[in-house]
Amino acid sequence: KVCCPNHIPKEPGLHFNCRTSNVQEARLFNTIKSAGTDHQAREVPLDISLMACMTDAIGLKKHSQLILLQMMLASAVLCGNVLIWPTEGSHWLNVKVIIQELVARDHNVTVVVSSASPYVNPNHTASRVKYEIFQVPFGQNHVNNLIEDIMRVWMYEKQYLNTWQFYKRFSEVALRLNDYNRHLCNAVLKNSDLMRKLHRNKFDVLLSDPVNICGDLVALKLGIPFVYSLRFTPASTVERHCGKIPTPPSYVPATLSEFSDTMSLTQRLENILSYIVQDAAFQSIWGEWDTYYSNVL
């Protein structure tokens, strides 16, 4: 409906097509230039209802554009249900950063933690992380002593031992770590009540550090995918054999070799030997897990 009164002259190119307003009729005289050739000014009455109608139309257009812009920028966001397999020491610090970011993005995070964990604090009330605690046949002192022995061999004893003595000593500590991991695996995988509870929670993914074995095995039992977050392993064993990263020993130094990427001929030969020894050591230690995985699956 055209809301322009009949007494308002229709100028060329001037069109109004808006609904009439209920604003009380009033007259406002504006001086506009005539379209004629005489350039004389004349007074034309303009309804306030017309001005209000035009203002409403402009405002509606701006709001429509804003809503359209918001719809274009909007995207679907889904929060996940994430299960964390436990780890200790510096490896826990690495996983902890990821957990904090997941919580900040409003994902649901549940950490499976042993009763002897010295690093994971399930009683932290300010945290939005959920914890599932399982019992193990040792205390925090056992875990602390194991971590201290690993660091002592690596950081202090290594400089006083030759290559063979060092790897022999390191293998002894690694066997203790292997036994520790076996207790963790048994405490979870053989706990039918805990496994049923984890299955009912319908987790979307499991996050694990492969240094603590069985994270992938728990994910397979729950029927969910798993993601590894890893700092490093000695001689990049896991990275090379599982991640398939290229590590030519003539250019890439083994983790425990303490060489740089610029090596002399003698250092390159020693680096190759370091890869061979560490591969053999970890194959003998981790090789027994093949039978364990087969029995569980």
C-alpha cells in the first residue's frame, strides 16, 4: 500500500512502498528544490508517519544483514568424550597440556589413573576432569623410585659407563618399567566392572602415551580409535617402527647417543651401533608383549 498522501507531489524517481504507520498525523514543512526550471523553493508537507516508515525499513534491512552475516559465520561444534590412559613423569606433563586444552574447549575428559600415581591428582576439586581410579599392588614410593632410577642411569651414570655397560644398566631398569606396565594393564583389563563402566560411557577416542603400554589395547577392547602423543623413545624406536618416520642413522642421531645432526665418521659409526643395540634391547623387552596382546584379544 502506498503511504504517500495524494497532496505530496510525486517527483521523478521518488517511490515509496511501505505500510502506513499508526503514528499520529502531523505536518512537517520541508523546503525542497523544485524539479522545474524556475529553481524556486516551495513548501511540501511531509507526514511523520512516512518518515517513521522509512526509518523502520532501513533498520529492518540492517538487522537482516546482521543476522545473515551471523548465519554465514556460524558452524557446527560437537564436544567429544575423551578417555586418557595414564602415564607418569614428564610424559604426564606432555599429556596434561592436551587435557587442559580439551577441557577449555568443553570436551568431556576422563583419566584412568592408578592408586599409586605420584603425578596425577584425582582429588583436585577445581578440575573439570573426571577420574576412574583402579587399584595396583604397590604404592607411590615404588613408582617414584622407578622414575628416579631411570633418570639416574640416563643423566648421571651414563657419563661413567662405556656403551655396553650403559645399555646393560639401562636394560635392567627397562625390565622394571616393563613389570610396572604389566601391573597397570592387568589392573584395568582384568577388572570386568571397570571395563563395563568405561564401555557404558561411550567414549569417542582414547589418548595415550605409548611409553605406558596397553593404551591401544584398552581402545581396541572398547571399540574406539586411539591417538598417541609422544615426546620420544630411546633410539626413536616407537617412532621408527610404529610411526614409520625416516631416520637414516648417518644423519639422524639416536636419542641416547647425545650426538648432533653434524657427526664425524667415527660418531656416525657409533650412532649406527647405538641404533642396533637399542633396537635389540627393546625388541627383547617389548617382544614379550606380543603374547600378552594375543591373549587379551
